[in-house]
Amino acid sequence: MPRRRVLVVDDDENIVQLVRMYLERDGYQVWCTYDGPSALAEMRRSRPDVIVLDLMLPGMSGLDVCREVRRESNTPIIMLTANTTEADKLTGLDLGADDYVTKPFSPRELLARIRAV
């Protein structure tokens, strides 16, 4: 069975490395990017099974990345962000995110949500 592929997009390198460590330990193949344009390029290149996406990114917002991904793909998107208001959550979900996790977060819960989508 091929390993599941996850693209992690966040401008905070510590968060990216933490999520990567948990995913790799669980057998996932992981790609990481730190800005919006790189996220789209990597999504097109690596064709991940799931995208973990921050909203506040340099170069292009996570909302714009989500919109563009939805134009091209049905890849599940889990937003991982510090934006915690109900309006933020509804906006993300209305744009096509499959789940919305707020920071601070439990890496084990995020892993369970990735498995679920």
C-alpha cells in the first residue's frame, strides 16, 4: 500500500517541523512549504492526498490558496490557523476547507483529523 502524502503549509517553521515529525512517525510522506505561491506549486507537483494549510501566509493568503486548490482539485484541506472567530471558521469552510483546526493545537488531534479526511 503506498504511503499517504501530505502537504504542510505554514510560515512558522517550528509548527511545520512538529507536524512533519508526527506525520512521518505515523508513516506519511510529507512535503512542506512556507508561503502561498510555493504551496500551489508543490500541490501541482506532488499531488498530495491531504493539505494542511495556514491562513496567514506570505505571498498569498491561505484563503486564496484554498480557492485555487478548489478550482483544480478535490484534495482534502485542513486549515490550521490562529484565526479563531466563528466568522473565520465559516469563511474557511465556505471556501472549501474540509476541516478547521485552531492554534494552539494538539498534534495528535490533527493527525486524527488527517486520518478522517
